[in-house]
Amino acid sequence: YSLQGDTKKYFSIGKYSGELKTVQALDREENSTYTMEVIAVDGRNSSLSASTLVTVHILDVNDNSPVLVGDYSWKYLCTPQWEDQALVLASRDSDGPQHGGRLNFSLRSDATVRRNWKLTPINDTHTNLSLNIPYLPPEVYMVPFTISDSSSPPRSTFINLPVTVCPCNIRGNCKIAAKPLQGMPTIQSAVGILLGTFAVIGIILIVIFVRLSYQNPKEPSKTSQERVPLKISI
């Protein structure tokens, strides 16, 4: 027996037994089926042969944990709480429906966390995160929760999500004090740079004036020459 079409050498076949075995670990999420050709040749007469296509189907196992997807760094919640305002959280599980199925979001078992926050399922993969009390002081809070799949036993992922809570204007826009841009100098550093620059320029000018004074000494003026009185010969 021999194989053809198994270009990545995932399988092997017993030369005389025809037993098909896996050589490498197979991942259903990468490829759920493998098709190859099995050729059987008569051991006494090589002109006698037969071939058939064999398809191997990979069963799903719960080997992937659910993950949170999306960027939430720019989102916020208003305080005092705005009615029906929530962050929509999305998740994904690479396993099939048998092991992925409905993904469950649950807050950490902490009295303060459960008092301040609320998770409300939307569908199998999305949930709403909102304030559970009318007011929270403006701040960036770390909201701890777990996402679990529906397999038994389930696989889960712990998330510590930073959530901005801020006062909002009448349009619902977050009012946050402007922060200096990263890399931009502060007033103190700008003044220091300016004074340092002036000091360097002053030192350079002093050096130039000193060198010029030595290179070009002043010629004695005629008025400063010693005057000798003329002797009158009689």
C-alpha cells in the first residue's frame, strides 16, 4: 500500500497492512477534512493494482478558549448614568457549535464589582456592559469578568477590561481634561530649554569677543605717545 496526495505528510500507511495512521497532530480549525489517494499493488504482480480516494474527517474537540474581540479603549460610560447606555462587548470561539455554542459572560464574584457593573446578554456572542448604580466617580476602572464556552467542562478566559467613566455634556460626549500630547514639552521644560539656549549663545559670544581682542590688539594712538619738550638751542 502507498499514499498519494498527502503533500504535507500528515498520514502514513502500513506497507503490507494498509493501516492508515496520523503522523502529526491535526487541528480541525485549520483543516476539517483531508483527502488522499490510497494505492494497493499486488505483491506478486505489480501490474495488478487498485486505487481509491480516502477522506478523513476530523472531529471537533474543545481545544480553544473564547476571546474578547474589538477595541474598547476609545469607548466610555457617562456618570451620572445615562439611561440605556452600555458598551457592547463581542467575543469569539474558534471551536464548532458543539463546544463553542453560546458564550457566557460573568462578572468576578466580588461584591463591589457586582454592585457597580452589570452584564446583559444580547445573543450567543455579544453582551452589554453598563453601570449598575446611578453614579460612579469619573475614573478609568478595571472591570474583571470571565468568558466561558458551552462545552462540558467549559473553557474560559479571564478579562480585565479598562473602562472610562466620565461626566458628559448634554449631547452625551465625554468631558475629559485635555492632556499634553506625548512628546510635547511642558512649560517648565520649554523655559529651561530657552534659558539653556541663551546661556550657550552668550558663552559663544564671549569666546568670540575674547579671541578677537587678542588677535587684533589696538595700535597706540598718536595722542597717547609721550611728548618730549623741544630744546631750544641758543
